[in-house]
Amino acid sequence: FNHKPFLVISDYLTRNGIAVLRYDDRGTASSGGNRNNATSETLASDAYSAVEFLASRPEINHKLTGLAGHSEGSLIAAITAANHNDIGLIVSLAGPGIRGEDLILRQSKDIMSLSGSDTASVNEYSRVMSHLYNIIVTEKDQKSAYISAMQWFNTYLDGKGVPPEKRKDETSVFVKSVVAANNPWFRYFLATDPKQFWAKVKCPVLALNGEKDLQVYYRDNLTGISEGLKSGGNKQIKTMSFAGLNHLFQHCKTGLTTEYATIE
């Protein structure tokens, strides 16, 4: 949306003597590699490559080399630190602390409700998507997941007694949801509980969230991160929530994604 939040952050940090390395994700801009089959775990491997690059730089304090990740980037930071003991610190910005499926369902519910959808519509949508996500997580491959999802949805429409003229439209919408969710990245995210990684993180963690974040609800996810870290014996944790800030840490009115582009 023409905002450059990571440029703003890195500019502030470098002006205060903290070196920053920012890089494009694989398959983005000038970065090589294929993003099609990548998951958060794959991207964590890429993140550690960046850490290894910094280790080759003499001006870097290697004991204080940390990871700052926003949203999924926070999960990537947790995965990286869980697998490597040379990460000095983590700053989690609006990061997940609960299972991906639960996070996405809560996200959809909050956004729909605040956008004016009635309770019945929100509950019905949540029920359909919950079935879809469960199929995607449990089926062994994408083809099987697609077939099972369509079979279930046809039975669901039969049960509702949807007439043919309306059935076509509802099926079209559902197919788009299946296509959007039935890929390696989303399949991994839905099934993953970040706590399993946070439990293995031994470095200090600062976890921040906006209280009007409708994409990653602050209370559930900050609690999840804290619980995960403590379950592994890590007591070096500080969580902070900020009133009036959205998922991008902008000062906002509602927190809806439609506001992002309109905020100065």
C-alpha cells in the first residue's frame, strides 16, 4: 500500500548504531529461488542463511545477531531460533502464538463482524471454512484434498437444499477458497502450532502487538508466544500490546485491512 514500515524501522535502528540486513524473500525482486513449494520452514532456512552471511562480517557483534519478523516473519524467526542456538534475540511483530487454523478462523470472524456481517452469516462461513481447513490439513496431498473438499461441499449444498441457479455461484466462491488454501505454504501454516517452536527458543524475546490487529488477535497470540517460551524454560520474555494500533502498527480507527492504504 506504498507504506515502507521496514525501511522506517531499519532507518531508526541504524541511526542508533544497530546494523540491519533486509532481504527480499526467495523468488521476489532480485532474489533467486522458487517460492511455489516453499513453506515457513523453507523460509526459516533462508533466514538462517542471512544470519550466516552476517557472521562473515567483522563489524557485526555475532552474540547479538537477532531476528525481527512481522506476522509470518515472527514464526520464521521462532523456527530459525528453535533450530539454531546462535540467535541472540527475537523481536516478534504481530506474530502468531496459536495454531494457524485457529488464527485464520478468528481473523475471518473478526473482520467479517466488524465489516457488518450478521452473526448467522459469520457462523456459517466459519463452519464451512473449518471443514475445508480440516480436510486440507488431514489429506495427504493437494489433489486428494481438492476432491474431498468438493465432495463435502456438494453434500453440504444438498443438505441446505440450494437451488441450481444459486448452487453455481456458491460453488464458484468455494472453489476460490479451496484454491487459495490448498497449497504447500497454507497447508503448513494451518497445521502448525507455533508453540512447538517457541518452546525451543532460548534467546530473549520481545513480542509486540497492536490491540486493533484483526489479522493476529493480540491477546490470544501474545499469550501463546509467552506460554510456548515458558514451557521450554525461557523466562527472557517481554510482551507488549499497544492501544489503537492495527496489524501494521498504524494508528487506526477500526483495524480493518481496508484502512491500511488510507492511513498516512
